[in-house]
Amino acid sequence: MQPLSRHLARHLVLSSRMPRHVDGDPVSPGERVDAKAVRLALSVLSRAAGRDLDRGDWLDARFDYEHLADRPRETIGMPLGPLLSDVGRVNVGTMVEAHARAAHIRASIAGEPSLGEVAILAPGVHEDVERPRHRIAANAKAVQFKADRTLAAIAHPHADATDDGPDPAPFGYDPRVMAAFSCRYTPVVYLRLLAWTEAGATLPRGWRARRGRGGHLSLEIPTVEMQAALGADGMVSPSALEQQLLRPVAEDLRRVGIDFEWAYERSPVKNGVKCLRLRIGDPRGARVPKRTRTPTAMRQPRPAPTGLRALSPSRPAR
């Protein structure tokens, strides 16, 4: 299990707006965020959550953004072997490509508008960020990333602790289950389900949470809270939420044996969406598929042949 804070699992939100470069140009389809990129970002935050931090140092990192003009970064070192396994049994080249897309992820924390949307990871992955080289050596054992300092602090278990009560029980996720997901929103929804369904979890009263037999959880999430509740932001309509998140997420979760049934409840007067009804199974009973293949997000198609190549006949299939 990879450690993570319940606070991050319940409040992390990924922006759905089309990312753009510093000069204002939109990123190419091959650079857009996919499930591998989200898994990589969560793996780095999980590594940050496993560090030993003094409570005072953690408080400084947690709230530095309130009085600093620039976004401070935290250097996170990770063993290369476990990292490649967490991303989805990939090689170093695929991991570097996933990191290039992960650098475009814009994230926020629900309920903290002053934090705004920030990049989880900074561009560039090296064996040593202080002495960067153009390539990662073939025999490299570890790599280093630069992560947003505030998000790294929110991922730490200190975010769940209180001054009055005892330290909460450890919380985490199974990276083998997450490696089977192909939609970029499913990893965050999976974290939501783990946090919502654990024993003693408190949910908003307006969601009308009901726990049934077999560990199933039923929710009624109001329209204005649907996107943030599922870890998304910027979708223009319930129809867009259905096409981009609900349908692919339900398919991903069904692949690993997690029940995720959803339906819109419409108002009889305005015929608009009133709330989102969810019926969720226990995610801790998820099974790891024997073989998983996660497609890369919107690969660039091979360019059409030009000149004499366009006139040459195609070879017949053998």
C-alpha cells in the first residue's frame, strides 16, 4: 500500500481545462494528461507522504503559500524500480514521457480557494536535480522530482492529525489496482471511494449517505457539488461530466471488480439535473487484473506520406 493522507484523497481536484504553455499556445495532443501521468504524480506525492517530518516544519510547508509570492518546490527522491511498477510496468522512456504530461496537471484542493490551481510537478526529472544531465543513466537506481511544497505537505499524514485526538490509522491505496485504469479521473475517484467507505468516515449531510448490505454506500450529491466531489473541475455541463468522467470511470472500476452505479435525478419542473445518485461497492475488495494495458493519451498519428512515397503501392498483408 502507498501512504497518503485522507485529506488529499477527499479534496484533491484535477482541472479539466485545456492546458496551455507559458506563451499561451495549447499543448499538443501527445502532451495532454492521461492516466499514467496522474499515477506518476500520485506516486510522487505518496513518496512525500512517507517522509519523517517535524510538526513545525510541516506547518511551515503547509501554509507557506499564504505569504510567499512564488510557489516553493520540494525535491522528492524515488527508487526507480518501484516507481516504474507504480506507473504501470513501464520503462524509463515511458516514465519520462508520462512525467512530461504530468507537468501539465493543474490541481487544487476543494474548500481552499486561496490555494488556487497549481502544478503538482515541475518540468524535468533527473538523477540529481542539483546537477541535471540530459539523459538518465541506464544503471540509475533512483530519480528526483520537484513537487509543489504545499501539495506535498497536504499529502502527508500530518494533514489528518488533530491536536486533541490521537493520530489516525494509516491510509493508503494499492498501486497495482490503479495501474489498470485508463481514464485520467479514475485514480482520484478511486481515492475518493477509499476515503468515503472506510469505517468511521463522515460525509456531508446534504449527500444523504446510506450504508447498505454488503458494504455498499449510496449517495445523492447535489449538482453544484458533483464535479468537486469526484475530483474534477471545469466541465461545462452534466452531459460533459457523463461523457468525460462517469462512463469511463465506471468502466475502469468495473474492470477491477468495484461496483460504481450512477444516475442523474432530474427536476420534474425544469427538467434539469437535480443531483447525482451513486451506489458504490467496497473498493478494498478490488482485484488486480492479470494483464493491464493502459493506452497513452491521444498519441500523435503518423504523418501521411508525401511525394514519391504517396505513389508507391502498399505492401499486401502476409
